[in-house]
Amino acid sequence: MGRKQSFTETELLDVTKRLILEHGYDGFHLKLLSQHLSGARSTIYQYYSNKEEIVAACMKRVISQIMQNASSIDETDPMSALQQLLHVYMEESKLHQLLGDASKIKTQNVKALEDLAFVEQAHSFLKVQLSRLFEQAQKEGKLREDLPLPVLIGTFFNLINTPNLMNVPTQQWSSLLFQVWIGGSRG
């Protein structure tokens, strides 16, 4: 039996994301992508015209999902919202690696440029949301006021890169890290 003749755009973007995370932007190319898809290489061009367009679409898709999840968080209790937001970020913990490659995309392609502009706007939205939650938590006395926000936010973001050496589900892992961040490690 031969190869399946086509694949969906979702399959294409899923494989693109995986390959970029494995090989980096520079190691990712359409031949590699086609080797990991079940259809003909020419099928890629039914969706996207080049590498830059595919990568930009992949980035837009990832950050769109994060934005959607972050937007659905109830911000009434800023500490609870921060814990939920940490989980959202940890679900896509490789996002920063993926977005770090955005600056490598050199293109005049309108679609790719639009997708990259969306990624930048979404990133700004997420920064504003995070800052708002931190400011509210400080105002309510739930976070130390003697520490500057950049320090609190920086340590919060470093939680995302903490290796899950226990191999527990992401929800449990993000919960444990949040507890350490909030309470420190002293008994």
C-alpha cells in the first residue's frame, strides 16, 4: 500500500512545531517536513508557499491557543489566576524556543508578516495580563511589595524552564512549582 496522498493543515502544523523544536529553525526545511508527513511533498504547497510562511503560521497557531487559554482565566483572585496562567504557559513550555526563532524569519511574504505581527500583538497581550495580575496581587498584599515586579515576574517565568525530573503531569508539576515560588523552600 502506498503513502496517503494528503494530510491536513493541522497535521502539517503539528509536525512543523515538533520538527522546529527538535531541529531549530535553521535545521528545519521542507524536505525534512515532507519526510515526516504521510503525503507527497507537493501537498505542502497547497497550504503554504515556503518555509517562512509555514513557521510563521505555526507560531501564530501556538500563541493563539495560549492566548485563548489565558483569556479564559478568571482574574478575580490574582493569585489563583497566576497559578492557572503558569499552568497555561507550562502546557506550551517550549513556546519561547519557538518564538525565539521568529527573528530569524526574513521574508517579504505578506501572510508570514501578518502572522508574525499577530504573534507580537499576542505576546504584548500576555505581558499586559501578567503585569496586571502581579500588580493586583501586590496591591492586595498577596505578594511582597519590597521586591520589584521585574524580579517577581522573572522568577515566575523561570519556573517554566524547570525540568520535570519527577515526570508528573503538567498540572501537578506547575502546582508544585507555584507552591515553591509562593512560599519559598524553607519549612
